[in-house]
Amino acid sequence: MNFKEHKRDIIAISSLLIIVTAITLLLLNIDLKVGVYYVRDVFFYLNNALFYAGYDTGLADTRGLSPLIPMITSVFFRMGFISDSTIIIVSSVFYIFSALGMYFLLRLRFDEILSFTGSMILSTFPLIIVWITKGMLDIPGLCFSIWSVYFMMLAFRKNTKFFYIAFPLIILGFFTRFTVFLMVPVLLIQFFLEDEPVQYIKDNIKDIICGISIGALVFAIFIGIYYFLDIGMFFLSQGQDISGSTQTVIDTSYNNIFYYINNFLIYLGTQKFIPYSLKPGSFHIADMKWHGGYPSIISYILLIILLFGLVLYLKKLFSNENKEILKNKNNKLKLAIFVIGLAVFLFTFIKISILLSLIIISISLLALYRILYKTDVDYFSFDFIMIFWFVVNFSFFTYHHIKVDRYFIPMLPVVVYYIILSMYLIFNKLKSHRYMEKIRVIAPIGLICLILLCSGVFALGNSPHTFDNQMHPNFATAASEEKAVGEWLIKHDPQYMNKTIWADRGGDMSFLLKKEIPSCEKTSNETNFTSEMVKNKVSYFIAKDNKTIGQPYTKLYQNGEVYLYYYENGE
């Protein structure tokens, strides 16, 4: 590689890797001490990792969850690194690759400085920072989404042999977090963006089939593993529920279709979020203020950039030069399809299946693309793909009967793309300014410095906390207290594996004790709970806090807010 030719890229990538690695290490320093406690799903993945590592223990009912991250974690478990820290580190590595992938994706459209800026914005979004080192699947899923879109773009714009990578990446992403499969519509619609879609497929059929075949092979390998180990793929159940019917969306607790719109500013920047959660909120027009949540100055800066960019983009799109193209009589039918399709999509949203809803909006947007694609807007197909990426994910997660902030993570790359596009358009608008070349460098770098400064002050200045109502009274040490109780039991009762054990947090203790333990948190406060344990001959009960556990159980050991109860006639 010619260093002089790629000097700016090398400097940008090196700087990016240094910064995101430093962020990762800072957050690991927090979470490796705190441990896994807040997000219980992580213990499902840890138990599955134990299973893949050869331990016939853990929670059998959760073995059908997304397998890739547990499988990677299990490799390190086989090497002797059996700890919740392992999955925290494994998942955090994907954050670094997400930042790198975002840089390469943006470089297909923008220069080195803007691409670096975009990658840094993505890497420092509160919603990203919150989940980097939690051991969850959201960041790894984001990583596969970004890289799969990147190789899709390369396949359609550079060389169709990149299909050999794009299709397998989607499959790997699918087995990391099933919602990465939403990249399939993003890939498929690109065929219809070609001038002659059928001819394009005919001309490149060999590479397309090879790419699909490699993806199918990867898929078959995972299916073979599931079949061999006799486990079900019930991580697909959420997607099947949502795509197959609308029953799951009629949950009065979560049917707010404006949830992600209401919280959009908080996703761009918020003052109180580290290291465990964001506080949701919304903007009330009546009194012109936010209720809940803590949007920061960064939120408003990025929002203003987006709004300016939108105005400039629309002005360019509907300029005098493009009016004749838009007036073409052949576009009237396409416009009708777009308007009718959009109207049907909006009026039937969450009233019909998500699959049908996505087909309707895809046809509608494709009709709009066919009207506008010959305008003199550079990279219009690229811009369209990013919008489509957002629409597909936004629709799916709005249909989802549960609304949580981290589900917005797959849409953040699109937000970043349009922030950078807006900056690009603003710079072009000011290109006649005498200091424009300096502004092109100083403004993005200044924005990055401000974001890093604010992120450092807002994030690292906060102690571990969560906005959940069920927050542990000693949150920072809760995981270590559980570990201490588990280690004490292992040390003082070598026969514990042969005894019946229940726990409030069964997933946690199943991993710590390498034994399947049912979760009793929902029933342990009931008046008949002690008698139920006696009836089931439970020897040990591990409580997450002080319980009213009566005779014949005695409190055997306590560490912080975790209690171990014992009944000698159990089994």
C-alpha cells in the first residue's frame, strides 16, 4: 500500500482505534469490577457458553438463544477463563470493530475527516456507551449490520465478488442477534435500484449465487450444530410473533408507537447515563420542555446540524435543474404508488403484520426512488439505502411489543450518516468562504473534542446507577456478593451438586454453581413459599435480599444483601 496515497486514512484509522480502545478500556475498568448483575439476559448467554464449553449444566430452557457470542465465549471457557468477565470482554471487542466498520462505510461517500467524525459520533452516542461492556448482543449485532451493509455497497458499486462476504456476514449477524436479518431487505432492495434489475441479476448471476451459497453453508453449519446438540432455535420466537400477527403489539404498557421518536434527543446526547441506563423522556409541546431524561448540549447541536442538512438536501433535490425531471409524465403513476403506499402504510401501521407492512412501505419508497434517482443529487442511491435501513428497523422495533432504548441501536448508523451528510452539505454551501478549507478540518475536530469532553464529564463522572425502580440497594457490589455466596457454598459443601437449590436469581446462580437452578424471585415473597420449598425438599435457597423464610430453614451465610438459607433434611 502506498503510504502517501493513503496517509490520511491511516492517520484517521489509527486515531480512531486508539480512542475507541481507550474508551473500551475505561469502561471495562468499571464493568469488570462491577460484574454482570444489572442485565440478567447476560447470564443466559453465560450459561449457554458453559454448555458449548462441554458443561452439562446451566439453564436448559435458554439454550436456543442466539448462539454466536456464547460460542465464542465458550472457546475461552475451554481455555480456563470461566468468568462473567469473559463475555464482557468478548462483546466489547465488537465495539471497536463497529467503529472501524462505520469509518469504512462512510468513506464510500465522504472524505477522511468526515468519516472519522462520523465514526467517533457513533462511538460516543450515550446509547452505545451504555452497552459496550455489558456482555449483551446489541453491540455485536450492530457490528455485523454495519459490515454487512458495507460489503453490500462494495458488491453493488465496486465488485460483485463482495457478495461472497456480504451474505455470510448477514447470516453470522443473524446468529448473533436475530434482528440483523433485517439487513436482508436492505440488500434485496438494492437489486431494484439498478436501471435494469433483471439484466443486472443475469449479468452477475454467478457471483450472486456463490454469495448466497456461502451464506447458506454458514446457515447450514449452525442448523447442524443445533440439530446435533438437540436444541431449539427459540430466539426466533420474537420475530415470528411480530411478523406473523399483531397480537403482541396490543400490550397497553408498550403500545406507544412514538416511544423512539420521543426519546430521540436523549439518544444523541444525555447528561446522566453511565454506566447502566438512560432515563426515557419526551418533549411536551404544551409547555415546550422535556419531561424525564436529560438531553445535553450535544443533542441540540446534532439536531440543528440534521435540520440544516435536511433543508439543504431538499433544496438541492427540488432545485430548478431537477424540476423538469420531476415533471415527467411517466412519474405520475410512480407518484401515485408512493402516496397511496405511504398512506396505506401509515393507516395500517401495527394493525397488520410487520411483514406485510414492510412490503407496502418498500414498494412505496421504491416508487419514490424511481421518480428521484435521475436528479443531479450525488450518491442518491446511497442516501436512499440508508433511509431504507432506518425505515425497516424503525418499523420492526416499533411493532415490537416491548420498547426499550437499546433497540434503537441498529438505527444509529443511519442517524450518523445523515449527520455527516448534513455537515457535508453545510460545508459545500459555505465553500466560497475564504477560510472554508480550515473550517472543514477545525469544525469536525472541534465537534469530536466537545463530544469527548461532554461524554467524559457526563459519563465517567457518574457512579454506577440505573433508573430502574428495582435497583439493588448496593448496586456496585451486588455481583461480587452473589459470587461470594456461591464460592462459600462450593467451599463448605462439596456435595452441593447433588442437592436441590433454588434462588431468587436462578440464572446468576446456575452459572456460578454450574448447576441448573430455578428462579424464584416472583414467588419467594409469597406466604407459602417456605412450605413449597419443604415440599420440594430444597436444601439451599439463595435470596437476593432479606426474606421472611421461616423454619425449618436457617440463615446459613450472608454477604452484603445476598442470603443463603439451609434446610438439612432437603435433598
